[in-house]
Amino acid sequence: MCQLMGMSANVPTDALFSFTGLVERAGRTDVHRDGWGISFYQGKGSQDFRGLNAGSDCEVAQFLKTQKIKSDIVVGHIRQANVGALTLENTHPFRRELWGRYFTFAHNGQIEGIFDQLTLGRFKPVGSTDSEHIFCWLLHEIEQAFPEPPVDPKPLYDLIYRHLGKLHAQGVCNVLLTDGSVLIAYCSNRLQWITRRAPFGSALLKDIELEVDFATETTVNDVVTVIATQALTTNETWQSFEPNELMVFEQGELNYQVKATD
């Protein structure tokens, strides 16, 4: 199954450390060799990079490791293909425009019968994955309920939670979704997260021998949250999402949460 990585920060932040750990799992320490992708948000715009080669061996991924791209929000994905051919259009994350904003979506999981169950509106898949089909369906449902962006976003978050919860009831559907202002994470069976803030310390990657002292890379006011399918570091305490739980992060802080027991 695929793996996800996301980041939300209150200042433009370099996600190189987390990305380096993620792409090691794309062929070297794990089996996710069927493509990789990452989106870096800066304000309303984003830079998107994708590759079909295993991320651990891909020249583009290696190039990104040398760049200090500072972002407010990051969405990354490494693919182990289940549905859809090994083509660039089937590589996550996927992006569409709604309300004059770029929405970006990455998915981990598989649900039988998606193509027959979920009716699409104006948003059409370019590729053949169930993931992109889910994304287009979800955007259609959002637009039908909210032709304009809601002043209070909580009803929007609740709608997303209900719709992804329906998919969770039928299979596995872990999701990262962003419009460039907040990062929405929905857990179906496995997601973990960590928020780093002062006093910052050192972190050691799990998949490659690399350590960073965040105290030398940050200010006392920085807040950075990282989300991953599995914890990326070995010497930090990551928290686990519960199944059927949604969290919304804004500028690194958790600002909305809903789960099955609520």
C-alpha cells in the first residue's frame, strides 16, 4: 500500500529532512517503487514534482534533496500501484482548482467498486486510479454543498469527514487534502503525526542515517507539524491517529478534530 507525508508550518519551512526519509521507502527500505510525487505550497501557488522511477533512485528526487524549498504546506506520496497503470498521470498528488484555489490530494488505500459508486460532476480524472476518482468525486460533493467557500469552515470539514467516513466503512481510505491554507488529514487505518516547537532538539531518520538538530534550523516561534503513514524518526514521540479520525492543521497547529466517538 502507498505511503503519505504531509507538513504544515507557521513559517516557510524546509521539508528536506522528512522528504529524504520518505523517498528511502520508495524502493530502498520498502516496496513503494511505482512512482512518487510531492507538492510544495507557497501562498496560493505550488511547485509539483513527480517521477515514475523508484524515489530512492530517481535523479529528480535526488536533485530535490539538494534544494532548500521552503513551504507552508507540503503533501508527498510514494506509490505501490494497485489500481491504474504505471504512468505519470496516475502519480499522486493530484491537483484541481476550486473557488480560485489549488486543491491537492494524496490517497492511500483501496476500495472495491469505487468507479460505479461515486458519481462525478465537472471534475474529471486524467488518469485511471481509484484515488483520483475519489478526489474528483469529493470536490464535486464539496462544490455542490458550498458553491462559494464557507465563512465558517467547520461545516466543510464535517462534510469531508462524513464522506471519507463512508469510504472508510467499505475499505481503506487514508487522505491528505489541502487548499494551501490548511492541511486536512483523514485516517482510515494508519497515520501518525508530530508537532515540533521550542525547545527544539535533534531528530534521527528511521530509514537512513541522517540526523538534524532543529535548534540550529529554527526560531523559538516556529511550529511545524509532520504527518506520515509511519513515523519517519526513531528518537521522537509520534502520535497515532485513530481509525475514522480527521484532523485539520493550520500554520502547524491542530485547529479542528473530529473522530468516531465525537
